[in-house]
Amino acid sequence: MTVDITRDHIINQLGRVKYDRFLFYLMGPYKSFNLNYVLSEEERRKFAVEDLPGPLRRLFQSKDEIDEAQALLRRVQGALRVRPGVNAFLALDVDVDTDDVDAATQSIEYTRCSNATAFVLPFLGHNFGVGEEAGSILEALSETHGDRLLFVHENDVTSAMIRSARVRWDLRVETYDTEAQLVTKLRFFAGGIMHQERRGELRRLD
């Protein structure tokens, strides 16, 4: 069954906020990076995780810690829904099955429907899938939605994809050190788009 992804469909899936019709799509990893993703069982047997220095030990996490990446997105989402009161959402919040619409197409349509979209990349995020979806979005929508897109990554994150996106699509890229700083930058970004829409510099979305 084909699902028609529209602004009204997304809004109807979300709770009420002050600015219901200002959709802010948050993309980011739902899992934190874990070296178990890339090391074989034989390689992992060569050392004891508990004996590693702290920064390396952080790369071998329990399930709860792996889920921290999604928890970060949820906290950021909640902060934006409270102030300035925009309708921030994750793809998980919209009831569209990937059997009906594949994940990349969903992300393109959520971005097309949104007033603002941000790609949030924390240092410990398992970012491979996010990078692929971000590339699809930029390829499809950079000309029409470029002013509504933001990449914001933790200072320790380095990515050839981010560097190339800045050059190829003139993408706006910001960095952050703390979660509070991340939220502040996203609030500023949303507020800027609101003002541009009010002044007619960006088209108001229905």
C-alpha cells in the first residue's frame, strides 16, 4: 500500500505545540557507534575492554548506552517542542512503514514537508545510515530546500561527507560542544527560518 506523505499527515501524527504547522524534522543516528560493529569476534578476544583507556572503552557500550544516540535526539526534540514550541519530530514519530515507503524516500518527503530539517551528528553516533539518507536528501532537495537545511555536528566529528556537502551543495554546517549548545543552535536556526517566512524571504508552507 502506498502512503501519501503530506504535511497534514505528519502533523496529525504529532502532539500539539504552540506552532503546530512549523515542522522541524530532526535526523541523526538512533544508535551510538560501537566497535563491536566493525571488529570480528577473533579481534575482540585479543584484549579486555575493561583494561582499555576511558576514551576507547566508551566505544564498547552496553545496549542502554548504544541507545543514548536516540535519547539525545529525543531530548533535543523535547526542548524544541517546549521552546520555541515548534513541531519537532523524528521519522519514528510518523506512522509510515518502510515496507510501504523506503527509509530514504521517507526522509526526502519529510524534508520536503518540513519548514526546517537538521542533521545532528554526535561523536559517538553510528552515522553510516544517516550519511546515506542525508546524501539522498541533498541530491533531491538542495536547490529548493537548501535554506531550510542544517548540518550540526559535535566538534570531534570529522567527515569527508560533511566537507563535500558544504562545497557541493553550499550546505550550512555548525558545530557544538555540549547538548545545551546544540539545542541553542537549533533554536536559533528555527527562529531564523520563522522570521524569513514572515518577511517573505522564504515561502510560507501551507
